[in-house]
Amino acid sequence: MLTYPQIDPVIFQIGPFAVRWYGLMYIISFFCCLFLCRYQLKEKGKKDLYPFLENLLFYSFLGLILGARLGFCFFYYPDYFLKNPQEIVAIWKGGMSFHGGLIGAILSGYIYIKRHKQSFLWWADLVAVTAPIGLFFGRIGNFINGEIYGKPSNLPWAMIFPEGGNIPRHPVQLYEGLVTGLLLFLFMWSLRKRDFIPGTKLAIFLILYGILRFFFEFIREPAQSFPLIFGWMTMGQVLCVIMVFSGILLLYFVRIGFVKKYF
């Protein structure tokens, strides 16, 4: 069994203002995505699009934060947050949903892109190949917070998390950070120069992440305020099924040219 490193989630605090590792991971993710997208535009000879990219990522990031928080509140703990709506804004306490963040980022990005009469699918592909690096830093933030831990385990690298009782558990945050973060990023990044039909890379990301996350849910301690669906399926798995199905539909419609008119 490995010892869980007790890292203070607050880096430093000045009066009521606190800088937390979890928030820092989001900021690092944003700038990594910005750097990698700028790099792709440079490769494509489109450096003139830098200002548009920066604005796009700014609005998408706002949508991501809003969607991630609302998704956590209403996908996983709707009963609590409907009774305590003032707690919705307490982001510093943790609790963000990847699927909610994805929805928020896509919606805000789509609105901004279409207002400027650009191709949503072209830009979505540009960002999609960088998305897993943000997932990596997000899971590191979860690990530091001691949240989203795994089910009990007797493996030699199991850890006792502060909020998980005196039981060794899978450090599933690290598993996901490695697989759906670093490894998925390396694969998606290798596709960046492929001349696919716009929307293909986004579809591939949705399908692959959805499948990988679905299986990680089996070793992750369920975090929701209602019974498992069908007695075994978590809300995270339900959202992953929807995500994979959406990716497959997008891939199909992209191939037949159906979505080009609207996206």
C-alpha cells in the first residue's frame, strides 16, 4: 500500500482570498490548450487567427466552468442543490462534472463561432486534439483534493484517502489522468495533421473518451445522491453512453455531409 500524500489543497491564502491547486489545474489546462492550438494554427499558416482563437477559448472556458458546476450539481446531486441553491456557486468546495463542462464549452464555443460565421467543426477539431491534456491536469487536481477515489483494493499501490475511510482504494484519479489524459492526448495529437473531414477528430475524441471513462467507472466509487441505474450503472456511465452515441452519430453525419450546413 502506498501512502497518500497529504497535500494542502490551498496553495496560499491572503485574508478570504485563497489560491487552490484545483483552480490552478484549470488555469494550467487553459494555457496548455491555448499554446497547443496556437501551435496548430502556426503549422497551418493561419497565425492571423490567433486573436479569434484567444477569444474563442476564453468564452469556451467560461462555458466549461459554468457547465461543469451545473452538471455536477444536477447530474449527481439534484436533490441537495435544489434544496440548497446557494451552494451551487461554492466551486471552491470542489465538485465539477466533465460531461457538464463539455456541454458548456461546446455550446458557448458554437455560439461564438457561428456569430462570426466560422466553421464550428473545423475549430472543434482543432481544440479536440488538445482536450485530453486538460483532463490530465483536472485529475491531478482531483487527486490533490482527495476526491473521486476508487473502490477498495488490495493492490500494492492502493491508497487510503482522507474521505474514503480507513480502507485502501484504487487511486483512480491517477489511472484516468494517465490513460484518458496523457495517453489519449498523445493519440489525438498524432491525428492533428490528418486531413479528415471537419468534425471527425471531435467525434473520435467523444467516442474514445466515452468508452475509456465508462470502464473506469467500474473501479470508481460511485458519487451520486440516488441509486445506481439498473442496479449497476452510474450516472457517469449513462453520460458516457450518450457521449459515445453522440460521437458515432456525428461521425456518420459528417461522412454523409449532413451536418456541414449547420456546423
